[in-house]
Amino acid sequence: SFAQKTDYSQVFVSQDWMQEHINDDNLVLLHVANPRTYPEGHLQGAISVMPQQYMVARDGLYWELPEEESFADSLQSLGIDKNSTIVLYYGGNSHAPTFRFFYTFDYFGMSDQVKILDGGLPGWIANDLPLTTEVPTVVAAADKIRLKPSKKKFADKEYVLKAQRKDKIQLIDARRDNYYSGSEKGDYKRGGHIATAKNICWEDIVDENMFLKDRATLAGYYSGIGLTPKTQVVSYCHVGLRASVIYTMARYLGYDARLYDGSFNEYDELDDSFAVENGN
């Protein structure tokens, strides 16, 4: 069995837990992936979702957090109320969209109700656990959930400048090293990373079977770039999707964390007072 031995500290659930709770009345299970993966097989009772459905374009940026009212409507239509336990799992070979969905729930004050299934669908299949092609009937929740958005989990460009000045706030670039170092520029005007940022690549969080690496290894990534338990993490990537992996793992490890939703897409367009650095 590919089950991981790890302390999930409120963010993750194990495959064993999932098997025990898959029939719980208050469970809302979300298959987070390209919709075409869903008919090929999913966990019993799972509803197909794409986080992009719950992201918006704003101020020339895309994949930004949704408006409170529209997200509350979406949750109601998925059958989610204040008593639901929501489990997200990655239904494809990328864990980033699932972590982005976790960040969205967390931003709106729902982290107590939301978990990520460690290993996702790839892990479920590796453990030879049953799949279905049945599509569940989704009944809207009777009551709309009251959301509590927290600006303390969000960073804008001004907050990034503050992070550059303060030792207790660390910017973390979640992109691959070639973008961080500036050896790959892509379509950006400026190569490299936001000044003062360190690098933890979003892909390094899981092993080849898509399970979380052990807690000591993960903690080492964060302490290894100089973080102390009192450091606040501000993560970013290209558009704010992969940064949510670094955000979520920071939360899992007990750090205070924010996500810079504009990410390098926005930062690259700003003037030179928003400095970039090259190299490692």
C-alpha cells in the first residue's frame, strides 16, 4: 500500500480515512481536474469541478479570487453548507489546482471544513481502490454559507514591497528554478524573481506517486531557506495557481502564510521600484 505515515495537522486526510468516511452523509467530495478525466473513473459520490470555474479576471489579471457572493452561490449549488466536510482530490497528474481550491476555501474562512486527500486519484488507483463512472445527483444546500474572507491570507503588490523590507516576511517563488534564476524568461519582460524571494518548487512537495513527502523533508525545504517558526510566508508563481501549493504546505507546517495572487504576471509589468533579481 502507498499510504503515507504523516501528521496531517488539519489540512490532509489519508487514503485510509477516505475509505472509512466515503459514505458519510455530510461529506462533499470534489474531483478537481479537467472534466474529461471524470467519466474515466472517479471516487464514489465525487462531483467534477475545475477551480478555474471559481476564479475571475480582474484588473487585467486572470485566475484571481472570486467575489464572495458568487463563491457562496457556487458552494450552495454544490450542496455545501456549514455542516459539510469537504474533501478535495486531484483527479489528474497535477496537484496544483486542488491546492488552489484549498487556498480559495481557506481565504474565505472555511479551512476547518476542507481537507485534501493525500495521493489524490493517482494514489487511490495505485492502492487498487474502487472507482465508479456513476454521476451523483447533486442537491443544492438549503442555506447559503456565510463566508468570512480574510485579507490576512492575501498579498497585493504593496504587501510584496513590505515583505522585501521586513526580515520576518519571506517571499517564496514556487516556480521551477529556470524561471527563478532567470535562465528561462518565457514571455516576461524581465527574467528572474521578485527581489529577496527564495525558491521552493511546487513540484517538489509530492513524490513520484503523488503522495506528500514526509513531514521532516517538507519542513527542511522551508527551514533550509532560512525560515524560523515566526517567519510569515508570501508565496507567488506565474499566476497564483502553483503558489497555492507552497502556501498550503506553509499552513500545514504551521507558518503564517499569504498568497500574492497577482504573482509574477502582475509584478513583471510594474515599474523598476518593483525590483527583480537574477541567479540563485
